[in-house]
Amino acid sequence: MSVKTIENNHLYWDGCDTVALAQKYGTPLYVLSENAILQRTQELHRDFLDKYDNVRVAFASKAFNTVAMCQLIAREGLSLDVVSGGELYTAMKAGFPGEHIEFNGNNKSQAELEMAVAYGVGRIIVDGLGEVERLAEICRRLQKTAKILFRITPEITVDTHDFISTGQKDSKFGIPLNPEILFPQIEAAIAMPEIEFYGLHFHIGSQLSDNSTHLAAAKVALSLVNEIKERYDFTIKELNYGGGFGVEYVEGDVRQPYGYFLDPLMALTEAYCGEHGLLRPNIVIEPGRSLVAEAGISLHTIGEIKTLPGLRTYAAIDGGMTDNIRPGLYQADYTGLVANKAATKRTESVTISGKACESTDILMKDLPVPPLSAGDIFATFTTGAYGYSMASNYNKLPIPAVVLVKDGQDQLIVARQSYEQMIQNERFLEEWR
């Protein structure tokens, strides 16, 4: 079921008139469809959680982390992946159960690790060589234990943008497969009474449409599981195969069903464990983008329209790279339409430019549109992931509001940042004594 409809020349999103939403809440505005998110969670239940035993889905909340989203994810029976103290704090404020949270990310601070242990997060994904010792000391002090997984770099190169490829040998993420580096870490973790060595984790990259790279990485991880069993007579309890499942941003992008990735992964895992006499570990995946990206749109108001004869026409919106950094950061492609002229014939070509003082603040080039006027509402599709979560105050532009819609109803889940809120931590200069 598509949540996108066009009625009376207006774009509707999950039954809500986007032009009316822009009038009610102002722009820039993020709009997320709850029904679109639920379609994805239901697909995950049908094709993974309800299909296989001992599996778990942890939403990679870096894609979109708010109190309301944490509540929704908990309601749908998924776990949560966080990568910072701020993301963990948001989950805590939402009442998300600690045992269903995994703490990922590189370079965790002492305060973040203490926070995670104190809250009783279910898994801590170790990404650095000094992390286990620091964790053990914290656990001793707090009289707690911690379940850990080591994030490995499976040395797999994937077909995606270099900036979102994370499983290759040369990466800031993970522990290399070098036996002289990895195995002493594993051996020490097995021996520590405060640490429960639970398993292995990998994440090879984002926006992937070919399952071969996941399968190649899984073979590496399974081989390591077997080697750990042979070396230490130790049985790995959990394997986390990460996320990275691609979505459709523009025509030509391929969004594969979850089963396309997960069925071969599970078959490979079952076969390998059976062949080597291993107890099949719990299997975890971490979808983020694939769960929320297509559920979201961004609304902006068109302001200045500038035609350069013989070159192009620029239509400037009241946001840009401050609420969607991906085009400037990754050269990411998007598509959109004029929400208040959604069915009007597209006879012109314009470049949608942002408000930030950067020449790279270009959202879309040479987009077919109907004749434009200042005040038109422009909708950008597939912005539910890495829009709000990567938003900034560059040029002192406020962080936009976020609205959740469902079946023609709307509710505000993030209020628009005010100018006063933007400077609330700033202090006046005092005279030197």
C-alpha cells in the first residue's frame, strides 16, 4: 500500500494534505507516515522474526532517533541500536527496556560506557582494543556484568559510496581480522568474570541492493565462530549481521525485500553450523534506513526564483543542507514535486537550491516541474532517514519540526527549534578581571 496520493492537485501523505500540514506547522517540515513504517515492521515480522527461531531485529536509531520513534519501535516488538550517549538517553526517556538495547559505535567515552552499564543495556558492541578493559573496570565498580560482541572488519568491499562503505580492511570501524590483534582480545574477554563474551558483529555498508556482500561477510564471521570453538572450546551465542539494506531514492534504485537478504543468510548460517557441528547462534540484523527512509518526506516553501538565460533556473527553498546534508555530503540523489501543484503538467526544468551559504547546497538539478511561484510548497521524497538525525544549525537555521501522520490524522512529535533555544547555551562576554 502506497501512502502517497494526489487529490485536488495536492499531494497527500498517509491521508493528510501536505499543503495543509505546511500551513499548520510551517516549513521546513519533516513528515513521517506511521503506516509506512508499520508496513516495514510487519514485513520484518513476517519474513524474519516469525519465520525463524532465535532471531532479533534492532532498529539502527541513528537513522531517526526521537522519543516517539523509540516508543513506536518498542510497541512493534523490535530492539534498538544506539551509538551515543544522546541516543541512549533518548531511549531511556522513552522508557525503552535496557535489555533490548545494543550500544554500538566507535570511540565510546567513559561516561557513555558507564551510562550503558548502569542502565543495563543488553549488548555492548566493542569497537576498540581498549574498550573491554574499560568495560570490565566499570562493571567491577558498579557490580554489574556486560554482554559484549566484537565488531569485526570482514574485509569486504561493497558497491556503494565510499563514505558509507564500512566493512573494508581500511576502516575506522571494527577490529581487524589479524589473528595477533583479534584473538588476544577474544581470549581476554572469555576469561573476564565481569564480561560475558556473546558474539561477533559486522556492518559492511549502507544502501546495498546485492546480497552477495552480506553472504561473503557472513562466511567470514562463521569461519571465525568455528575457529573460536576450536581454539578455546567456546561457543558463540550471537551473530549480528548488521544492516545496510537499500531503499529507493530515485527511479532506477532497487529496493530488495528483506527476504532477499535474510533467507540466503539464514540458509547459509544453518548449513554452515550443521556442517561443522556448531549450535546455531542467535542472529541479529540492524535495519535503519530501510525502515524509515521511504516513510518520510520533507516540505519546504519556495522563495526566490532566479533564471539565468541560457543556463538554468534556480528555485530556492527555505531549508536545504541544514535539514538534508546528504546531497552535499554524498552527492545523494532525490526526487520531489510541487505539493500544491501535484497534478499540474510539468513544463519547466529547475534546480532546487538550498538556503545555506554554500555552493554545494543543491538538492536536485534540472527537475521537471510545473510553472513555479514564490510560496509554492515543495516536497522531497525519501527523507525519513538521515534528515532530522543529521540536521544542523549552520547559518543559525533552526532544526525543523517533525510531524507523524496516519490515516488522515497528524501529531507533532518534534517541535520546531526556536531562536531562543538555539542560543540557550551561549553566554555573554564578561570583562576580564
